[in-house]
Amino acid sequence: MVDIDSDYDYEDYLPTDIQSELEKFIGQKYPGAAIIDTEYDDGEIEVEIVHERRGKDVYFSKDHNWLRTEWDVRKNELPAAVLTQISTSYPSWKIDDAEYVEAPSGDWFKIELEKGDSEVKIKITAAGGQCGGRGYRNPPWTQPQEPCHELT
């Protein structure tokens, strides 16, 4: 894999056998995806791809196991249940950033909310349920915490 961002940081190069293994997984999980860049980041292998005209980041462990895939979503792409839960639980907060996360354990949205100089991060399922997670605040609604699960 050639480092196409032209910063000549040779640490981004992966041995051919590892690169082939990752390319095979990506080809099966995301047919037609184009690999843009591959690098090590915080002990994980991050592969940037374009799939279905959308940039996605695919993360693997150092042992080459798929950890998750993340991509940005627009506010108008968020399910109604997510928007309703946010507007009910955080009525004066604005959505600053939203990402969709797909993982072996299930799928969810990572949402960053802002109000003035304050920011909060939450994880939420497509049905509007909260997901726990390191670095994420549990939303104030009363639904019991549920595992982040497959979206239907």
C-alpha cells in the first residue's frame, strides 16, 4: 500500500501479507470499496476506504481482527428515534457531529452535542436507546441501558 498523502512517513507501510489479509476482508465486507490509506494509529490499524461514495475508516487490532468501521452521517440521515430522543433529553443542545459505527458487537451512532462552550458525547442506538461506553455520557433518559445491537 502506497502512502498517498505524500508525507513520506514509512511507518504507514504494512507488510504485503498483512495488507492482503486486510484487503480481502474489506473486499468481502465492503464490495467495490477503494482503499485510500493504511496506517497504525493508537495500536490499531486504520484503513481509510471509499465505499458507496462515502469515506469510511475501518479499524483492525494489531492481530488483524476487525474492530469497527466508522463514517460521518448528516443530521438528516439520523433515524427519527435518535432525533426525538436527543431533542427530548437535550432540548437546548445542538448536534455538532454524528458518526455511524458498525462493529462485531452491533451498530450505533456516536453523537457530539454542543451548548455554548459545553460539549457532550453520547452513544445511541437507531431505536433511541442508550449505549454505554468509555468517554461517553449516559443520556439522561430513563430507558435501561441496552447493548449496542444490530440495526434493522
